[in-house]
Amino acid sequence: MFKILEKQVFSPIIKQFIIEAPKVAKSCKAGQFIILRIHEEGERIPLTIADYDREKGTITIVFQEVGKSTTQLGQMEAGDYIKDFVGPLGEPSHIEKFDGPVVVVGGGVGIAPVHPIARDLKKAGNHVIGIIGARSGDLLFWEDKMREACSELLVTTDDGSYVRKGFVTDVLKEVIEDKGKENIPMVLAIGPQPMMRAVCNLTKEYGVKTIVSLNALMVDGTGMCGCCRVSVAGTTKFVCVDGPEFDGHEVDWLELGRRGAIFKPEEQKAMEHHQC
Ligand code: FES
């Protein structure tokens, strides 16, 4: 059993937990994820690690309530226990000193997993330009942590309720134009699938390499069940063991979107049942 040590509510649907998980904290690296189950019968929820403290033996996760299981998770409180908390899983982010500024883009709840990657890229000596965005100012979180993790940070909101109005892609376009496409060795984007896809469409036009961290349905998390399969450069990959990060220009986004929608009716029913 894994104890929730702290809970923070960023908005009615976005919450942060600090979980006691010393073995995961000891070996995890930026970009990896965990799979948790609230109870014996619970759905497996994959979440990318947002932060960790090796000395305290804790892992930070930030999640958005999008269905029955994440809503139940959000109803848990500090002091409660989670049944399973397995990890670290997946391949860590590739960190190196790049020749030129790297851009990290976090959209919505994707700001959280971008954070440790930005921090490690900066630690490796890179000039890290962070772009974070949300639908509105009240859904934005970790601006202070991201400011610390990046060399410079640009903030935007879709509705203009905080800092400026625009999508993260609008800001990214300005950064690419300003720095010059040939000077940016890499963009890394994490967020909702439409956002990552929009980032990839934009960077493809400029020929700027783009890494995305995919969120797929998962069951075993060990490459055995095939649930998380995705087509990348025409070959089948498993997000849980080959990812979660992939070259965004090679991902088959249409197929990924279709697979993600397969269980929508069941999710809807489960949610309705939960609310009864
Ligand atoms: Fe089963 Fe990835 S979750 S293969």
C-alpha cells in the first residue's frame, strides 16, 4: 500500500499528490511513468512522474479528472492509501547538451511531466525555453516551478484570462521565427493529444525535430498485452516499453486518436454509474 502524504487541489479537476514510494523514487528518471490502481478492482491509471525526492522517498503526480477512475482518485485525501503504485516504467527522456536552445512545451496537465525533463535539460547545460499554456488562467499551475526549471518561460492561455491570449503553438511559432528554425535542435511537447499533434504539424513545416510523450490506454505496462500499441514510422511500438517518448513527426495520430476513443462509451457508462 502506498500512502498519500500530501494533496493539493490546483482546480476542481486538476490535483497533485505526493506519494510515499521509496523504491520508485530511488531509481526513477525524468520522462518515466508509473501505473497505479486505487483498489483491487480498480482500473490501471498510467501517469508520468512529475517530480521525485530520492531522500524523502516520494513521487509527485499531477492528474486531471477525466473519467470514473481519475475522479475516484481525486476524491482521495492525504493519509489514504493507494493499492498499487508500480514503476518506474518506460524509457527515460534522452538528455544531452544540444547545440542551440531547446524548447519544452507543456499544455494543461502536461505541464507536470514536462517539468523534470526541462530541469534535467537545463542541468545538462542547455538553454531551455519553456512554453506553458492552459485553457484559462485558473487551470494553470506550477508557473513558479517551471520558471526555475527553464532558462526562460513563456505563458499563455487560450482565453487570454492570464498573461496573454493564444495557444502554445502561437507562442512556439514566434519562438521558432525569432530564434531561427535552424538554430533549434529539438522541441519536446507534452499535453493533450490535439495539442501535441498541432505542435508536430507546426514543427514539421519548419523541419524542427519534435519529441512527444504519448498517453495511451495501458493494462500490464510490460509490453505483453499490446493495449498501448501505436504506429510510429510505420512500425508497431508499445508506449509502455518503447516509449512513452517518440518522434512526433512519425506518430500515426489518426490511429492513436481512434484507439483512444474505443472505450469512450464504456467510460461514459462507468462515469454515469459512479455519479448515481
Ligand atoms: Fe500492455 Fe503496453 S500496456 S503492452
